[in-house]
Amino acid sequence: MKKSNYAAVIILLSIFFNVQLLAAQATNPDILSYDNPSALGMDSLFIHSKVDSIMTFAIEEEAFPGAQVLVAKNNKIIFHKAYGFHTYDSVQPVGLTDIYDLASVTKIMGPLPALMKLHDEGKLDLDAPFSTLWPKWENRKDKKTLTIREVFAHQAGLVPYIIFLQEVMKKNGSVKKRFIRNAPSDRFNTRVYDNIYIKNRFKNKIYRKINRSKVSNIKKYKYSGLTFLLYPEIISRLTNTDYETYVTQNFYAPLGATTLGFNPKTKNYPNKIVPTEMDTLFRHELTKDWVHDENAALLGGVSGNAGLFATATDLAKMMQMYMNYGSYGGRRYISEATVREFTKVQYPENENRRGLIFDKPDLNNQELTLADSYPAPSASPDSFGHSGFTGTFVWADPKTQLVYIFLSNRVYPSRTHSNISKYNIRSAVQQVFYDAIVN
């Protein structure tokens, strides 16, 4: 489908579903709406003073140039505030409708809902070999017995990451012309960035290197993003629908999450898009409007490991749907049983905190100090979410009915900026909302 036609279809779908959501909002309590913290039994003054203090400190320490925080409780958005600027030149203030590069938050916003739906439909057996989804592994001695559950829980021993950018770059820093061109053609029409196009068949090279990657004999928790590069292809095969079209039509559009999508430069959003890193290696300019993650970029910006962009409010809709165990606005998207299974710790006996693709709190998290915890110490064992390399974080806690969204571009101007983790900023802000619950 042409991009112009695709955009028109998505706009029409969004209008249709938004009308349905507005009609449902008057009678359905699980539609997100706005309220004051005090109406939900929370100390409003405490929240604003504490969050403002933490965020001011974070910006002064250059954890990020700017950020925004959104929190919902009991289906009510009780806090949504922007801080700082897009960059340290303090020209463009952060706005509440700004769009962010989600990085690894893509994992639970893109492939995950599709995979859960496929599980509901009986097309994905968690305890079957992963090769039932990716047949190339049937003949790989070290991969043929790996189960889908092991892979989804990061328990399979897969290599954490492969830097595919090395395949297209020469040692002197220039690009290999057999893979990269500055103008599109029949063989180079996959767009990576402004005036950068990758060979169409480079995707097959990515698949081959993943297929040939090593697997550890020791089965313990080891985070791996490799299979997330495969999920778009797997989802497209199982649904006979383009991956982006499938997740948009089945989740984003009906939820009214109109900014959730890939390659925002092509979507003509009125929203401002927050830049990420000053790339001195590949793109040689400030990365903006296109995905920061190089592996996702080399797949044309549409991937399972990264590539999604969104506003805070649209992320909140997805997380509220998950926290409602698969339903939102009177519509069921995923069965309750499936969401409960995917948000459950799978291998606690192996000291693996993970659910199925979802991240979970450290197993002893509530015993830890704020400095050592992940996420906030008061986050319940039932809670779940994911973080992103660019400085993003989303979390839902069914026990306290809290949805927490934190968006920043901590990789500006360089990914070496790590004060967001050094000071545990995202968890510190999250903890404020637990401490503010007074009844």
C-alpha cells in the first residue's frame, strides 16, 4: 500500500474509532479521562512539589534536556506535565503533545500485542519450539529446541545484540556502496534516513546472521533483542497482513492512539517530534523524525526492537488496556488469560524477573532502596512495563491502578549521557506517586 493511501486509511479508521470511543466514554468507566489527584485519594501538592524538584535536578545534571511525565490512576489522568526543552539550546520547550522515539518500549507496543492476539487465536503455542514461528531454526542444532516461552522470557541464551551497522560501514567511516545509496532505485528503495537508502535484500543478511548467531549452553536470564528483528516478518506471515498495518488496525486506531506508528516523518503529524542523538558516525547530523536505533533504521524504520514513536497520552491508552487485562472502552483486544500469562514472572527459580516480553520488577524489589530498585520500590510484583534506550519508560501496576509514562531524550547530544540511570530518575519520579497515595 502506498504511504499516501496508508495515511488516508489510518486517518479514516482513527476518526471512526474515536467517534466510538467518545460515545463510550460517557458510559464506560475504563476510558481514560482527566481528574485531580486529590479526587483519587492522592496528595496533589506533594506530587507537584516532589516531581518538579526531581525533574529540575535531572535537567540541571544533564540527565536529559527535557522530558514529560504522565500518570493515570483508576482510569483518570491525574498528572501530565512537561519539563525543559528539546535540546540544551533552550529554544523549543517540551510540549504535552510532542512525539518521542520510544526505542525498546516498541517491544511491548509493537510486536507484543500482535503476538498475544495470535496466541489467543491458537496460532502461537508458548511451549512449542520457536522454529514453529521461524522455520529456519529447524535445522540449527543449537536453536531447534528453544521454546517460544524461553525466547520471550529472555531465557534461551541468545546473543544480546548484533550491530548490523558494522556490515554497511567501512573501517574509514564511509559507507559501503553495495549496501547504501543516497537516492532510491529499484534495488535500493528501503529508506533509512533523509537521503539514505539500504539495499532491499539487506534484510535477508540480517536474518542470516541471526540464524547463525551463537546460543549459550547455560540457560539463565540473558536479555536479547535479536528475535525482535524477526517478529514483523513472523507477524506478517501468520496474519497475511503487513505488520504495521496489522497493529494499527487491530490496536492503535481502535484505541484512538493516533500517533503510535513508525517513520513519523512520512505521516505528516502536526505534533513536534523530539530529536535524539547528534550522530557523528552514520547520519552525520542531529537524528530527528527518524528512528535512532541503527538496526531498526536498516530495516526501514519498521521493526520489533525499536522504531515506534508516540505521545504520552497514546502510550497511556495502550498501558491502560494492558492494565485492564486486555480491554479498553468496552472492547476486548486480548483475552484476560493471555495478558495474565504474559505479565507473570516465568522463571523465578532461575532468578529471572521477566514476564513474556514484558519487563517486571526485580524479584526482591520491595526490599531494595530507591537507589538500587527497578523500578520504584513500591511497584507491586504484579506490575509490568518496559524501558527504552532513548530515555523512555512505561509501567502499569494493577494493584494500585497506576499507569506511569516517562518520556525523555536522554541520548541528546550523545548516548554516553547516562545520568538518568546514575540518579535513577525514572524510578524516583514513579515512587512519588506511590508515596502520594493517602487513602
